[in-house]
Amino acid sequence: MTIFQNRNLPLLAVVLGICVKLLFLLTHHIQEDAFITWRVAQNLLDYGVIGFNGETKISASTTHLYVFVSFIFNLIFGKAYFIIPILVFNTILFSLGSWLLAKLILKDFWHQAIFIFLFGILPPSIKISVLGMEYGILFFLEMALLYFGFQKEKKWALIILPILILFTRIDTVIFLGIVFLIDVFWTKKIRWNYIFGGILGLAATIAFNWFYFGEIVNNTIVAKKLRYDSNFTASQNWDYFRLNFSNFWSMVKLPGDFNPLFFVIAFFEILCFIYLIRQKKSRNYFLCILFVFAWTKQIIFMSQKSLFDWYYWVPQILLFVPVLVFVIEQKTRRNWWLASLIMFYIVPMLAFQTVHSIATGNGEWNYRRSIGLFLNHFEKDKNQWILLEPAGYVPYFSGLKTIDEVGLVDQKIQQEIKKDKKNYWINTVKNRQPKYLLSYENLFDGVNGEFYRKNYRLLKEFRIKDHLKSENKILEKIYRLKPSGTDYNLYIKK
């Protein structure tokens, strides 16, 4: 029996998928919020405190487990060299998670290998793997729970994995709850070990938040709710949902509010799901868990106006699972189906993600990071404060203490939002007098222009147009085709 005819095939697909995704490290496309988590980890390293600004405790990151993992990587590799190792680690974990998923829904080793590779090069899979967020770890833990806890019925998995999952993100109660409901409906019994694991997970997470931070839920959740909350009518809520859902459900965001690609893909996903569950196979149990969870999470987060791309990565790829399985298992004209899927969907999606990552990497790593590096060189006193938004690249690379507009990394600004949401920015500047202001706007021309002109001077202008050039003509065309970044004005206190 050769290597191409045995159980090694899926693992070979895992390795091949990892190699393809690691090429995206060359684009330097890293999610802004990853740098918040990494700075929290480094704050723990420097001050022994989970925070963002020195010895002040704050749950500035949405994920506790990933903070500790990032802390370990910083400890082992050092602050200057840990990023590539942790991105490789995330990629490996996601790929192992996809291998476990393939084992749950496919029996043939060739089928598993094809699934793992194609699944791994879809845009959400690439983003989960190499953009630095916690979803690589989370996806692995969730698939490990399904495989070891519900397929292999290991009691340890039903207890330990829910704890780790909830400690990664508290909103995973949605996933754990859907798994519980479908399991009870399917098996007509209650797995008490699983309930015990869920209770322990919730208790551990809430207790950690309460005894360490003095709060029930992470500060990031409270801050976003406070900053973005609006009193919408039922009609306005429906319009908000209608105008946004197709772009966040789809793997590709298109200009405008209407995304026709979503309707085509969603329709095909539903058809494939119905076709597969009509086959009366044991894997239907897992297909239902994945499909119901993906739809439920999308609806909940969209209804709460959570318009952050990374919330939808895992649901996007899970909804596409039935399509891959349907095509891979075709008994007649399989090669035609597979070739059509690869040619008309997988390759275009991979090409889109490549262009997107190159452009976004330029706009964030080459451009936004340069603002942080400039400040790091210009300001030697790292106890000085800067007010800005967002709190990722610039604070991380500048090393300055930070007040962000949303209040993710600084709770004091939340009090200003509560008192006077319309004028909280200018009130924060007057009350706290940060040395630096980084704004999208020309502050001297606004309503409070006189105050800013009297107390601040323009230090430097940062313009995205200055970063749309490259000696490589292909890269320059991509930069100009899809410019990524925002113009900034940097002000310093007189």
C-alpha cells in the first residue's frame, strides 16, 4: 500500500494547506485587533498585570486564553520575534481542526484530503489562520469537542474542552448551546458530563472576570455596546439588518448594500445541506450542528449590529461545508463537479483573498504601522498619552499609553460617553490633556477648532496616497486598485 492509498493522505493535505497559507505571511496582512491582544500579553510580561496601560487592570482583549498563549510566545521568542511563530501556531491548529472536521463527516481518505485542502484555502480559513486572531485556537477546540467528546465519547473532552472554549471567548455559549440542544434532540438523552463542563466553563470565566477585573463580562463587550448602541425602532433595525447581512454572510464584501453573490451561494449551501441530510447517515448529526450554529450566530450577531468581519469567519466556512461534501462525493461526473467548483469558486476566492491581503497588508503594516514607528522614535517617554482610534497598530508600535475612542483599552473615556456622548471626544481632551491626538479629521476646522489651535499644533500628516507606490509594478497596481487605509493628522500638545 503506497502513501497515496492510506490514512496518511489527510495529514499530507494538512501539511500542503499549511504551506499554501503560510505564503500569506508575505503580505503582512494582520488584523488590527490582534495587536491589542498582543499588547495585553506584553503588558502582563512587563508589569505582571493583564491590562493595556501599565499597572491598570482592564480586559482590553476579547479572549483570555489567547492572551495567555500570546504571553507564552512572547516569553519564549521575545517581543521582536514572536509574531511569525504564533501565526504559524494558529495556522497549524486551524488545519488540525479541519482534519478533525473531515473525519467527522467523511470516511474515504481521499475525500478527507480533498476536503481539508479546499476547505483550508477558502478566504475565511486563510484569515482565521494567519491574521493573528484567536479563531485558529477556537476552531480547533470546537472541532476537538465534536470529535473527541461526541464522536469518540471521551468524558474528559466533554468536561475540559467547554472550559477552554468559554475561556477563549464568552460568546461561544452560542456554539455550546446549539451542540447541547441538537444532541438532546438527536440522542434523546442528556450528557451530564457536558453540562458539568459547561457550568465549570461559565463559572471559571465569570469568576476570573469578577475577581480579577471586577466585572461580569469582558470590558470590550461593554465598551462596544456603549459606543455603538443606538435606539432604533423595529423598522430601523430591520433596515439595518437588510442593508448589511449579505456582505457579512458572504465570503466577499462588495461595494454597496446588495451582494448578489451571497444569494447564489446561500441558496446552493441550503440545497446541498438538504440533499446530504436526506441520505440518513450518522454524520447528519454533525452537519446539523454546524449548519444550525452558523445560521444562529450570524443572525444573533447581525441583529445586535456587530459589524466586525472576524465574528463571521467561522460561520462563513461552516455554511460552505455541505457544498464541499456534496461535490466531493458525487458518483457521476465527479471530476466535472470538482473542476467547476475549483475553477469558478475556489480559485476566484483565493485570488480575491490574495489581492485583498496584499492591499490590506500594505495599508496596515506598511502605512498604519509607520505612524506607530514614527511616534516610537519621536517620543522617548512612553508614559505619554495618545488619543486615537483604533487601538491596534499605532499603540503597539509606538509604545505610548493609549486612550481609544471606543474605550476598549481605557475605561475612563466610557464615563465621558455616558455623560455626553455627542461631545465625549473634546471633553476627554480637555479633562485629560493627552500629549498626542491622532484624528481622521482636521481638528482645526471643526466646531472646537479654536480650542485645538490654542492648545495643540499639527505635528505630521499621514496620507495613504504616499503608500500606494512600489518598485514592483504588479504590487503598485494592486495597491491602487484596492487602497487600504485612512488619512490621519497627528497633533501634539503645545
